[in-house]
Amino acid sequence: MDELSLLVEKIIARGILKTPSIKDALLTVDRKDFVLPKYGEYAYDDQPLPIGEGQTISQPSTVVFMLELLQAQKGNKVLDVGSGSGWTTALLAHIVGPKGKIVAVELLETLKTFGENNFKKTKYENATFLKGNAAGELHEEAPFDRILVNASAREIPPTFLSQLTIGGKMVIPLKDALGNLVLVEKLGEDDYKKSYYPGFAFVPFIE
């Protein structure tokens, strides 16, 4: 069994990975293509790795947990906030399929370029990479069926809530005492269900 398959099997054994489309994405999108060359030997370890600018490519098991909560579907339009290395963008691009679309937003120009270049190593053509502050502005592509936020915020930005479709889902880490990861489900125009999952650590959201 190769290293990538072994990593995926370990995440399955821990009961984190359950959805076939997410497993297929993990086995198809090689994490090694999204790490800095000097960290290539650690690409299949279940740990975050530096990608520059004080940011990281997230721990695989954490990414899987987030994707399991998000439950992106074929044809979904997804906002990937803090796209960084481009790995989550590529995983989502695989999951939503050619009829879906990923809008990847990164505040730091160097990381936007890094992620976009990494994404070009894949076969996918359903993602757009943009530089900007996703929390500070409404995106012209809104509303989104799913929103994935890859850095911890002090609170959930109202702009994200307003950009969700009714029936849509968002996963966002909070910079709070418990390290909560929050699943937000939009039930109505101003009606949200929030579920909290403590014990996570993310790089802070840059504002």
C-alpha cells in the first residue's frame, strides 16, 4: 500500500472518514503536490505543514472532519476561504464535479499564486482563484451552497451568513477558549442552526 493510501486508511480507522466521495477525492488529489518541496517527505503524515507567510496546509484528519461536516454535493457552488496551498480547493473541485464550481479566496498574494499554481497540477478546471478579504465583501458569485473557512475567526462574519443559500452549510473554526469548529446550517433567511465541535487549533483569520 502506498503512503497516500495508508494515510487515508488510518483516517478511516479513526472513524473520521465515512463519505465515499471524500475518500475518492483524498486518493485522487495528491497532498504532496500542495506542500513546499522541502516538506515533501512529510506530505503523508497527519500533521499541518508550513507553506509560508505564517500559514499552513492543514492536518489531513482535520480537513476530512471539516469536509464530512460540510457534505458538499455534485454541482454545488463552494466558497473556499483562506485557500492557502490550494489543497482543499482541489479536494472540493473533485467532490462537486465538473458541473460544480469552487471560488477560492486568499488574502495574501504569494499564497494565492502558490495555491493556484499547485491547483494547475490537477486535472480540474472548475475553480477560480481570487485575492481578497472574503469576510469584508459580498462576492459576485454569491450565494453559495457551501462555505469552507480555513482559519479561525473571533466570530462568524455576517457576510458569510448572508452569502449562504437557504439549505446551505458553512464550516468555520472559531478563535475561542474551546477551539470550536462550527457547522452552520441556513434553515431560512435569518434562521441558522449551529453545531459546535471543540478541540481544534487553526491559524488565525487575517483581517
